[in-house]
Amino acid sequence: MNILFRLALILAALDGLLAVGIGAFAAHGLKATATAYQLDLIQTASQYQMVHAAAALGALWLADRGWTSAVAALALAAGAFVFGGALYAIALADLSLGMVAPVGGTLMLIGWAWILIGALVKAGR
């Protein structure tokens, strides 16, 4: 297992873990004290993290079969981690992180584009 593959797998697992853990914490532990805006941010972060954790695992499966590169999975997982982390920080710690969330979103877009390019190149062979 190469380093990109392993790093993507670790980040995807962290994404899934955080999505479930922080999402459940918000739903049960913060529901009475958090604002609707804070809960909405956490819900959005959890959804994006979980979807992209699963997508990163799928991209790793494709990379293992030569359809794309582990870079796609790494971009998806890292993007979800950065995006989710930024939204969690805003909601839970009232931190203003400027352009951090869009960087995460851009990484997720790069991951999807990498998968698309891999599919187009593979289909052309």
C-alpha cells in the first residue's frame, strides 16, 4: 500500500468517524443549547464528510483497479476533512476561518474531477 493510498484511507476513516461522532453530539448534546445556524452548519459538515468519506473509499477501490489514482481519493478525503473542520470550528468554537471551507470544497471538486478524468482516459483505451 503506497503512502497516498494509506493517507487517503486514514483521512476517509477520520471523516467518517468525525461525521458520525460530531453529528450525534450535535443532535443529542447540543440540541438544547446550540442555535439553529450552528446545528445547520454541523449537519452540513457531517453530511459532506460522510458522503465524501464513502466516495474516497470508492475512489480507492477504483485506484486499486487502475481506473484512477489514489490522488482522487486523497483530494476527496482531505477536502471533506478541511471543509467539515472549518464548519465545525465556526459552529462549535465561533472561529472565523476566512477561506478555509472553500479550500476544502475545492479539494473535493478536484477529487471528483480526477475521477472523471480517469474514467475518460480509461474509456479511451
